[in-house]
Amino acid sequence: MPHPPTPPESAPKYITDGLPKQDTDTLHELREYIDELIDSREQPVDPEDLPDNADPVDTEDDGAGTIVKERVKCGADCTCNNGTGHGPYLYRYFYDESGSLNSEYIGKPGDQ
């Protein structure tokens, strides 16, 4: 009997524990859902949906959504609130499965 494949280390245990218990039809349906989810996240974000301080950048990044440079302000006691903020930092904006706009921190420009 062939051995099942090894799941990626990045996959959460609650997912990798449950997948082998699913029947083949369900696994095919899950694969289709995952492909659709990836396609959805890789769509560029409408510029009107981005925050006013987000500056889209051209990158060769093949990831999801839209990459922007953004200056951020932290807590109320920081001097950044009197100026332009910290940064710039790179963020990826993308739409999640419900259509809501989300962002994730990528790093400082030049750190990739």
C-alpha cells in the first residue's frame, strides 16, 4: 500500500489531521475551493479600496493582491503622530473569501 504524502510544514495541524479522513470526492471539492480562493486573493485590489496613504508599487512579486508602500502611525504617545508616520513599509492588500479587504505586512522596501 502506498504511503500518504507528507503535508507541508507550514500547514496547520488541525487541517493536516482532518484531510486524510475525507473521501476522494470531498478532497476534489476542497481542491477546487482552494484554487478559487487562491485566484480570488491574487486579484489586484481596486485602487479606490486602498487607504489614502497607500502608494501602489510595481513589483515583480507574483503573490496575491496589490503591493503598496505605506507610512503608519502607532500609539498616541509616539512622535510619529505629529509627522508623516513610520516607514515606508510594504503591505500586500487582498480581498478575502468574503470580499473584505485585508492587508499583510511584507517588510521594508529592499528587504525582500
